[in-house]
Amino acid sequence: MGAVETDSPASRTALGAARHRAVHQLLEGGVIFTDPLAVPVTGDDPAWLAARALEEADRRMRWFVCARSRYAEDTLARAVSAGVDQLVVLGAGLDTFAYRNPFRDLRVTELAHPATQAWKLECLAAADIAVPGSVRHVPVDFGRDRLADVLAASIDPSRPVLFWWLGVTPYLTAEAVRGTLTVLGSLPHVAVVLDHASPTSAETAEAQDWMRRRRERVAGLGEPWLSEFTAEEIPGLLRACGLDDVRVEDEGVLIRRLLGLPPSTSPRATHLALASTGWPTTGEGRAQRL
Ligand SMILES: C[S@@+](CC[C@H](N)C(=O)[O-])C[C@H]1O[C@@H](n2cnc3c(N)ncnc32)[C@H](O)[C@@H]1O
């Protein structure tokens, strides 16, 4: 593993994503994504959290952040029922799954930027959230470290493993995204749930304006978006990296279904995908449903 900058600040966008999940519990009862640890891990006062999240723009992002976690956890549940017992959370931020993991045999490895990982451990301790023995914390910088070496030292790469890579690819260059996916795609039995930024040209003027403001905001936090992919580009990229079975998900359909809303007729880009290769097969030789 190469050198990592340990003096860089913890990720502010990780706190932002965690606050979206927390506010969702408070304002919407976790209807898209239920997470009883979402509020405590932020260390925030629930009344303050609920009051700061009433803007329409916040709501759009909140639903997306919750939908991608819901999709990831639903995919994990199916993988576990197919016998998978390794989950790697790439760029884990304040994700709380590992601390409420209901699956007895599932090992969870959180790979995270060193400063963010150290801060997360402080947040967990401050909230009295216990760290189970099934969790490993491994520091990594996707832009610098040799991920293959990190994985070889932290999981059994010869057996099936599910990766979550949520909210991270926009902060990496396209080259770094491709590099990471190439390592994942070289594993024999692997699936990855990931999201990505998309060019907004396919969306309404209102959505484009919202996205422009969002980009400006995260750049102002020192975490600019460095890559984006269209829903058409993503399958080609994933296949070129060795992940031959690719599904592009329309998170808008998922969100509206979970909220009990009718399907949308507005044009919009999608930002979520599931890709795998060599996934465990059923007795009939078909790949297990992911
Ligand atoms: C928006 S947060 C998402 C965190 C978490 N996955 C979630 O869904 O809440 C972005 C995450 O990307 C991580 N990240 C960004 N660039 C990184 C890099 N070069 N190496 C490792 N992690 C990185 C940050 O530390 C942060 O945790």
C-alpha cells in the first residue's frame, strides 16, 4: 500500500450524506431507507437536523442518498441468501450498516480515507455505537493506494464478495474510477453497487440548475466532482473493467415506488448501477439473482 495523507481533513460530504439519511428518519419515517443509527452517528440535535432540511433541493438529494443505500442493502440481503459472506464498503463515510449487521456470518470491511475513518471511529464512540467483531476498518486512498494489495490483505479475494461504492466516484477522476473498477473486475466472483454523477443535459432546466448549485456547494467544501458518466457510458465502462453482467437502475422509479407516488413523466438522468462477474450460480447453473 502506498503512502496516504493522514493530515487531510475528514470528508465534509460524508457528514452531508449521513445527515440526509438522518433527516429522512426524522421527517419521512425512514420509508425509503430505515436506519436507527442514522441520527445518533451524526452527533447532531434531532430538532436542529429536522429544521435545516426543509428546502426542495435538499429533499431531492436526500431521497437519492437514501435510495442508493436501500438498493445496496436489498442487494446485500439477496447476496447473503445466496451464501455470500463478504461485504466491502468502499469510501464508507458514516455508513452505519456494519454496526447493525443482522447477518451472523457476514464480515464487513470498511475501506475509507484515513482521516475520515479516524473521525468516524470518534463519532461511533461519542454515540455509544459498539463496533462488532465482524467489522474491519482499513484506510485507503483510491487515488494513490494499490487496491489489489489492500484487498488481498483484508478479504478472501478468491471467494464471492459484494462491494458498495456509494457517493464516492464523483470525487475521483475518471482514471481513478476505472483503476478501482479494473481491480474489482479482476476478482473471480464479484458484484458492485455504485452510483455516479451524470451530465445533466437529459434533465429539466430546474434539475440542471439544482445540479449546478450542488456541484458548486461540494467544490466549496474542498471536495469537487471530478468525473461524470452517462447511463449509456456506464455499462461500457463496467464491461471494459471485467464486470460483464451490468444493470443500470433508475433510482427515480425506486424512490417513487417506495414513497407511493405515481411514475414521473419528466426526463431525467440515472445515477445507479449494479455490475457483477462470476457471481454464484444456482443448482441449475444460473447466476443467483442479485
Ligand atoms: C459523499 S461521501 C459518501 C460516504 C458514504 N459512502 C455514504 O454513502 O454516506 C464521499 C466519500 O468518498 C470518500 N473519498 C473521496 N475521495 C476518496 C479517495 N481518494 N480515497 C478514499 N476515499 C475517498 C470520502 O472520504 C467520503 O467518505
